[in-house]
Amino acid sequence: MNLTCHAFQSAGIIQLNCTSANPGCATSGLRCVEKTRPWLLAVAVLSSYLTVVVTLYEWSHRKRKQTAAVNRSYVLSVALTYVFTVSSVISIYRGSYEICLSHKIISMFLYSASTLLNYTLLWTRQRFLHKGHLMGSVTCLMNNYVSYCVIVGIYATFAALLTVFFGTVCLIVSDRACLIKYSQHSTNSFIKAAIITFLFTGVVFKFGLLALMAHPLHKSNREGCHPDPEIPRLLKRLFYSTAVCVTTSTTFGIMLFLDVYNIDCINWEVPGGFDLVASNTAIIFTFSDGCKRIFPVEVCLKSCGNKRTSATVIAPT
């Protein structure tokens, strides 16, 4: 006896509506919830709070010397981090894990962390320039922006090449490794490959910014920049905050990589008092009327892209 099951996703819950030629077998009301990973969201919360602490520490030591625009940027960074921290807590409380939501949380967390780093860099850049030497300041500023643009260009090119590479690999090994777990949509494959790529290349980018900050110290005297005597202490503090951002970004990148390549769906909710047996290859339901339904794991994996999918499942009586 064959069952035809239509799998679709609604509000983070994967549902299967099945029809059968045997009227005595119950065939509807099956739901699948992706396996929960509370440790991943717990790390997200802790890392978010750590970033908030660093942000507030930097802001409290600088708010008297910064412009209103930079102060507003710090407030925005803190607000964004708190918003998506609360989202993480809500996800843990609900007990369900939805990978698309985690992508948004991680992406916005990295955005707030990068905002913190960039504005910290901007403020430190201002301290490099001595107000009494206008021409020297302009010379240093131009050199810094040229170096900054070069690093951004290298980063963007490297990230684009790796994105194409990973996307191509996904298309080549689409039988098991990638496209099945990417909802069998090449667009999703490239998007997820891009997320992973930019996470890891972002670490290289941040280290490049850190090196760029230290570079003007060696040539500033020759070009008349006269750096502030507090620069070594500021760079030390900036290095700590940068290290926090890089560490959390790397942690999220690794977790996201493991999560994308280990999508599973073995936590099934079956209303009506059915017995459930889960294995690596199939989900077996034994209904009260004695009929059995065998659902391959791929039925769930293929339905994770909000695309209605049909699957024919063998269900021996």
C-alpha cells in the first residue's frame, strides 16, 4: 500500500498531510518539529550579553569625548543586540528550533558586533589625527582610507570567490551532501554557502582592520600626524573589544556550519496515541488500527524551505 504525503512548513512546524487508499488508516494530522538545540541558543544569548557588556564599557569610557552621532551609533548597537537576544530567549522558552530564525539572529548579532567594531575603529581613527596639523591630518586620513578600501576590496573578492566555490560544490554533490539538506533549491544552497563564507571571511576582515589600526603608528611621525600619546592604551582596549567580536563571530560561524550540515528532523509529534520509532533513515508510525507508515528523513528535509513537496511513502500493513 502506498501513501502520498504532502509536506509543508507552517510557523516553524513541518506538517505532513497524507492520503491512503485504505480508508481504515488514519492519514492526517502528522506534525514534525525540528530537533531542538538549546545549547546553541544558550551560547547565542551569552555571547550577545558579552557583546553588550563590552559595548557599554567602551561607551562609558568615551561618551564625554565622542560626537553625538557616534554616541547614537553605540546606542543603536546595544539596542539591536538586546532585541535579538530577547528573540533567542523566546526561542529557547518555546522549546523549538527553527533554522531560518537562527540565521536571522546570528546575522543581526554579527551586524551589531561589526557595528561596535567599526565605530570603535572610527573613534580611534579620530584620535590619530592632531587638530593642530591640518595638512598632516589630511595626508594621514587619505592614506588610511586608501588602505581601508584595499582591505574591503580584498575581503569582498575573497568572499565572492569562496561563495561561488561552495555553491558549485553543493551543486556537484547534490545527491546527499548539500542540496537535499538545502531543501533541494540551488538558490538556498548559494545563500547558505554565502552565509558561511561571509562568517569566516569576516574574521579575516576584522583582523585586517586591527592590523590597519596599528599601521599608522610607525609612519605617522614622518607625515606629521603626531598621534595622541594615549594611543597605545586605547589600542590595547580596542584589541580586547575586537578579540571579543572575532571570537563570537568565529563561534557562531562554526555552530552555523555544523547546524547547516546536520539538519535532522526526528522529533515528531503524532496526535492520537500512536507509537513512534525513529531511525537514521526512516520515521515509522504504528497506528492504533495496526497500519504502519514509514516516513524517510528526507521527507522532512525537503520541506524546510516553505515549499510544498510531495513524497510517495511505502507503508506496509
